[in-house]
Amino acid sequence: MSFFSYQTLKNILFQLNPETAHTLTGMGLKLAPYAPLCPKLFKNHYFVHDSMLEQAFFGTTFQNPIGLAAGFDKNGEYIKAMPSLGFGFTEIGTITPKPQLGNARPRLFRLKEERSIQNAMGFNNRGAEFMLKQLNKVKNFDYPIGINIGKNKLTSEEDALNDYKTLLETFKNAGSYIVINISSPNTPGLRDLQNEQFITDLFTMAKAITTQAIFLKIAPDMHPQDAITLCKSAVDAGASGIIATNTTIDYSLTPNAKDFGGISGALVREKSYELFKAIGKELHDKTLLISVGGIETAEDAYRRIKAGASLIQIYSMLIYNGPVMIKEINEGLIELLKADGYGHISEAIGVDWK
């Protein structure tokens, strides 16, 4: 039996507007670290720390490979609660230089039958200055933290590079790694920046500003060869790795989709995997790859690992399954590794291409 009945909590939250439910959940996570014994009890139950899963990247130890994807903790307010849910790392944001409200409501929708989410949030966040203050509060918190950054909605494509410069300078000494987000479908023109020239200019600039590990996050709707070419350009220009993929705008996946925003969750699982597989085949031995998109089981995660992923991220499926899913994935990965005769996760990374 689960440590607590997430199903009961979900039934209550699913009676509410999705954004209201998200806000209430966030309030609970913000307060949780201050509740006597609560974080410790939850972490003891959900967090899996096994030497088979522990890895070190860019001077940071990841005690397990399952992390929270960007979009949930937009303002870095729940960082201390994430280990209690079982996550080995977290990614905050997307953060923009200036605060912005995001798109008009309603902008978050549940696709319950498909176990998916559709969002058109539009990088709603409190801005870089607020985020830096949040990160300073957890400066001595020994836990991997990624910072996902994006341009403001009103910033033109011509001036986009300046937004990323501002953000890189702001966070150059914060967190464990930085993610360049040019793949959200909810900021007009953002995906147009997914071109070789902009990527080369961006990462060349980034490497001159900071020694932080910097990742590129790409969309699942790119043609595989275009995605590979773009990722290679990023790596050649200094990117530390690739995160694949963001949400999809392939509304043909379900008749229940809105005609705006991005879809995540079970609906994007295969689409995300197919693109990741193509990227993994080309780049698994050249850079660090993080896979995200509809991952729900240990088998899902292991499939991405064998295709080249060193780390895995979860978001939408957490909403449908609760934190016990994170524990089950990590424990399941240990069993799958043992069944294949591996003593450590690193032995399985990219094995499909060896």
C-alpha cells in the first residue's frame, strides 16, 4: 500500500480547475519542508539511492537518474520538497529576464482519457531577479538543480540573443546546469529560433559568459535529420548536452485536443521516443542526453537509457500517478539492469548502438 493515498488526493484535485489544483499543490510543497518530520518520512519512503543508479556529471552527483522536468516549479519555490517525492534532481523555470503573466486563461487542460496534459501557459514566471533570490536561499542544498531559461514574449526574434545573454549572466554561478529553451510552442516565434545560426551564436556566446553546463531543449515535432543537425551544431558550439523533448503541437494525436498549446504525457510518449532514438544513435557517445516525454514506467525509462539517455525527466505522468511512480521506476531500473547483467546504469546507456 502506498505511503499515502495519492489516488484520493488526485480525485479531489481533479474536481478543480487544473491551474487551481497546480497552485494548491505548489502551496503544499512550499510548506512541506517546514513540517516536522514530514520531508524525512516521505523521502525515506519514496527516494531510491542505490550505487547502481548514482552518477556524477559536471561536478554534481545525481543519486538517481529520475528528475522533475521544467514547467512545474516555475519560480524555484519547491526545490527542497523534490527529494521527498523521490526525484534525483529538479529543473526549475522556464524563467525569463522580466516577470510576465503568461497567456490568457484558461491555458491548462487535462486530457484524462489519454492520461495527458495540454498547456498554453506562456512562460508565466516572476522573473530572473526573483529566481536568483530563490536559488540563493538553497545555495547549500546538496541537490542537482537545473535552470531552464527562455526569452520574454515581447522580445523580438532579433533581440532574443540579448534575453539569453541577460539570463546567462544572471545565473552563471547558480544551480547545477542551465537549459536553453527555444522549443516551447507557447511563446510566439520561439521555435523559429531552432536554426543552426542562432544556436551557434547562442552557445558561442554562452561559453564566453559561463563555465556552467548548458543544455539545449528541442521540440518533438522536428524532422529527425533536422533535429540531429541542430543538436550537432549546439554540441560543436559548446553545448554540454541535449534534452529531448518538449511538448508537441501534433493535435492529430487526439480528437480531444485544443488547437493551441503543447501536449505532454502519454500521448507524446512514442513521438518523443522516436525522435530521441534518432538523436541518441548519433550523439549518445558525444554528449550527455536527457530524455523526457510520456515516461511512466521503468520499462519506458530503460528504453530511453538504452537509446542513449543518461538522465530521465518526468512531469505530466506524475500528475496521474503520484510520487510512488518515481520510486517504482528507480526500483524497476535496478531490476532491469540486473536482469541484463549490468552492475551500473552507465553500462546500459546507449547500448542499443554498441
